[in-house]
Amino acid sequence: MSNTKHSYLLSALMAAGLAFAAVSAQAAVDVAGAEAALKVNKCAKCHSVDKEKTGPSYKKTAEKYKGQADAEAKLYTHLTTGPKIKMDGEDDVHVKAKGDEASIKNMAQYILSR
Ligand code: HEC
């Protein structure tokens, strides 16, 4: 009896541990990789982590998308489709990020976690 209870508790703990591992794997940002990709793409020409330049700071973007489940998908679209934007008050299109899907998603994660 007490054995059954014990193993039930143990498997519940293991399940919780696995769930935690899954969540942290999803949230893990490769910071060095993202910073390298942002550099290659020259994003810093128009963006900084915490200062407004031609484009919004990454902190401001993180704030804008806070709590939105599809934030990463939205930024991925922003970075891959060359959407219409206003730049210095003029109609323009945003640059398309170079890199594979994983690298661009990692940049999005990086920005959202500033
Ligand atoms: C030539 C200037 C310029 C460059 C280079 C540039 N951006 Fe932007 N970016 C902008 C401007 C301007 C906006 C604001 C667009 C708007 O609000 O209409 C913007 C918006 C954004 C946003 C916010 C999108 C949103 O949905 O709120 C993100 C994130 C972003 N850029 C990331 C990047 C990344 C990553 C790179 C490099 C691959 C990059 N940008 C390169 C000018 C630039």
C-alpha cells in the first residue's frame, strides 16, 4: 500500500520534472547566437536593446508583445516577409532577416526576452 503511494508520488514528481524541462527548453534563448545573427543582419543600424533609434528598442517590442502566445510567430513574420512599415515618417518596407528558420526564431525569442 505505502509502496504504491510512494511510486505514484514519484511518477507525479517525474512528470512535473519533465514538464518543467519542456518549458525551460522552449524558453531557452541562445543569446550569443542571437547577438551574432543580429550583427550579421546589421539590425543595430536601426535598433538597440533599450534605446529608440529609427526602429523601436527590443525592450519596447518585448513590452508590446508581453503575454501574447503568438508573439514569436508575429516577429517571425515581421522578419521574413518584408512588411510595410513607416520609417522616419515615410512608407517603406522592413528588411528581411537572413538566416535559417531556427536562427530567425532565436532572434525573435531574444528580442521578446529583453
Ligand atoms: C533600416 C532600418 C531598420 C533595419 C536595418 C531593421 N529594422 Fe526593424 N524596424 C525598423 C522600423 C522603422 C520599425 C518600426 C516599424 C513600424 O512600427 O511601422 C522596425 C520594427 C521592428 C520590430 C518590431 C515589429 C513589431 O511587430 O512591433 C522588430 C522586432 C524589428 N524591427 C527587428 C529587426 C531585426 C531583428 C532586424 C535585423 C534583421 C531589423 N529589425 C532591421 C527599422 C529597421
